[in-house]
Amino acid sequence: MTDTGQETRRRRRRGAETVEKPQRSTDYRVLKNPFTPHEALPPERIAGMHETALRVLEELGMRVLLPDARRRYREAGAIVDEDTMMVRIGRDIVTEALATAPSAFRLRAPSPRRDLPMETGTLTFKAGAGSPNCADLVEGRRPGRLKDFENFIRLSQSFDVIHALAPCVEAQDVPIQSRHYAMTRAQLALSDKTPFVYARGTAQVLDGFEMIRLAKGLSEEEFRAEPHCTTVINTNSPRVIDIPMAQGIIDFAEAGQMATITPFCLAGAMAPITVTGALVLQHAEALAGIVLAQITRPGAPVVYGSFSSGVDMRSGSPSFGTPEHVQSAMIAGQLARYIDLPWRAGGGSAAPCADAQAANETQMALWGSVMGGCTLLIHAAGWMEGGLVTSFEKFITDLEPLQTIAELCTPPASDDAALGFDAIAEVQPGGHFFSAAHTMERYRTAFYEPLVADWSNHGQWMASGGLTATERATSVWQQVLADFTPPPPLPGMDAVDAFIERREKEGGAQVVD
């Protein structure tokens, strides 16, 4: 946690003891996954899935709606049918693209202390992203506003276990041709973590790039040399890359910025109903996007993305945190390691409110991703209703398991003093360790202190209001926002404001359909 989060935690601790305890030192900024990735399938089955995905690309192909993308595929050797817009990509093209895609790179943040390594073995969390609506217990469920977007940026900045920024909710009260200015500026002004830029047409993408470059005082060459922002590219399963997504791959690759190529394959709906069948389709679509990035600019930073799960076969609604979702995550991790790329997984929940279902689904998705060896987990906090809503209370309650995982990334002390022989010798059989010297030296900082969990007994809990964890989370996010102090301004913010003013006078930039 950052200072803001720690202060909030101290304020809400039961009893508000008069003796101020020393803060427990934590550092969640760069995490190394402590778990050996689980192998849900044997290596030969993973190889077989990769081979089948190559067959899909060679024999069946992808429909690519952007003419410039089809041209690039053709020039790389793919077989293109302009009438049907189908592109068949040979395995030799895929192999060459994977040879140039970097297996590791560094994601640069406005503050160097927030830089993130993107490589197998690291663990990076982002909050829920892309929701049209948000919700809290104060104002209820509503369409997202710029105010809400800014508050989610403030919350993301306030907790170190959220490593980079995500567009938690759409600022729907800002016209679409100007929305990217407000959302990008808010990220640069309110946080020192890596910002997100939507791929909604070249004009908006280049505006976002220019604002980041100006804010950080970078030359064009410096900006293009390393990734300073991220985006997510979703294919339209099954086997379609639409115009804005294809253009986004090209724009981000040309600028050397990080694109996460993420098919959204729901088994039984947009993909085969079997877990492995859905993942074969996902793998083929991801490879097609990776190829487009690499033929545009060899060495462009890409992340292999997966977000496969199942659906309720009665309603067609997506499901998350299910056994199929967890298995899909673990196998996707194996596929990402097979092609030696950083891997993005997806968390979240389909629950309609921030309740036990929402917590269970999100935590199962979290464990599937962590045990699968993900590099980047998106929708790690706040995301519910299958992405229709990001919740302020759920954002807070989801931080608890994220911080627990972060704690597990550091092994416990195991030196001779920590092994406690002297303490065991000091306490007589049947005694207690509360006043042992070993305990007294360590009790202030020995244990993780919860952000929102309540460990009091029933009587104490009722006396303090009998609030659920979701209800307690309201006061936590409200206090964090009340205490929020933005990071020092970036050197080029005046230039950013001048750029926005000029572009607004020119009419802004329309979204590409």
C-alpha cells in the first residue's frame, strides 16, 4: 500500500487505539510470482493445440476488415482473398513473427519507480477496465462520468498493488471526439503509473501518444524507442479482426507501444464448447494479431492475451471464476510459455452486485491466473456484471486478496532468530507467547493488517454497526479519495493543455467504427 492506503487502514482499525503503532513496511510495486506455473495439460497436448491453431490460420484463415492490414499480410506472404477479406497465414510467417516478438521488455511509467518488467515470472495487476457503468453504495448504479473515471484513477494511484492504469469506466458525459483528451489528461495529472490509450482510430491514438510524449518531455525518437503506454486489442471471435482493432495493432506497433492481443472466446458461443477447442481458436486469433504487429514493426512489444471462459447455455451470459475459466487460464499460460511471450489473463465476475458471488468468482479467476503464471492480470479489482459495471466497493474488497498474493511474493523470514528456538524455550508447556521477548520484538510488524476485513467478535462487530465488508469498503474508498494527493506534475503538462486546446478547436478526433 502507499501512504494514503496505510493511513486509511490505521484510521479504520477497531478501537482506534491511542498508541500509534509503527507502520509495517511493504513494497508491492514489482512482484515476482512465487509459484511454479501449474501445467494443466502435458507438453505434447500444448504442442498439439499450437499445431491445430496453425492449421486454422493456414487452412481456414481470418477475416480482416482493414484493407491496409490485408496488404501488410499479403506482402508478408499470406494468401489474401480481397472479395471475402479472408487472410490465410502460413506457419512460416507465424514462426518468423514469433522470432521477432520480444519475450521481455520494460514498460516505462511517468515515474521510473513505477516502471514494470513485462516478462514471464513477473506479476502485474490492473483494475477492471472498459465498463460503461459504475456503481457504489452512495449513488447506486449509473453510466460512467469523467468524475468517476478520475476517482478510479485516484484509487489506482493510492494502492501499490495496482501497478498500471486501466480505463475502469467510460467518461460518457464527455463527447466521444473529446473523451480521449479528458481521460488521458486525467491519467497524466493524477497518477505516475503507466497510462492506457484506447485503440479507437489513428487520430485518437496519435493524440494519446502526443499527450504522453509532451507530458514526459520526450522526443519522438525517445518515445518510439520504448513502450510508455498500453492498449488492449480484442479480436471479434470467431476469426475476425475488425477495422479499429487492426488499425490499433498497426498504430501501436509503428510507435513501439505495448499492445495486448486478446481474443475474447466464450466457449459454446463464439468458440467451440470444449475448453481446449476454445483455446485453440483463441491461440489462432492471438497469433494472427501478433503477426500483424511484427510484420508492421519487427520487435514491437506485444503481450499474448487470453480471456476465455464459458457461458450460461440457458441465457448466453458469460461466466467467470468457473472451473472452465480457471482451466482456460492455466492452459493459456502454457500456450504463452510455449511461444515465449508475456501473458495477459483476465479476472472479474459476472455477479450483479458486490457480494459473495462476486468475491468468489474474482478470487478463483485470480488464483487461476496466478497459478497459470500470468505476467499481467486485467480486471483484477472492481469488475463485475461481466464488464458492464466497475464497482467502487468491489475495487476495495478485491484489493485484499491482491495484497495477500503480493505478500506471498516475499518468502517469510527463516533465519535462526525467526525459527524461534529461544521463544519456545522461554514459554513453559501450556503457556502463551503473547509476552515472550520474541513476540514483543516483532508484534507491531509481524502480520499483514487487513484493509477492509473485520476480525472482531460478534459483539464488537454489532457494536460498531454490524457492517458487511462491502459496506465497510465504502468508508475506505471515500477516505482514500478525501486524503488523495496527486503526484508532482509532469514537466510538460502545460504543453499537454495547449495541445488539447488546439485539437479541441480543430474539432477533436472521431472514433473509427
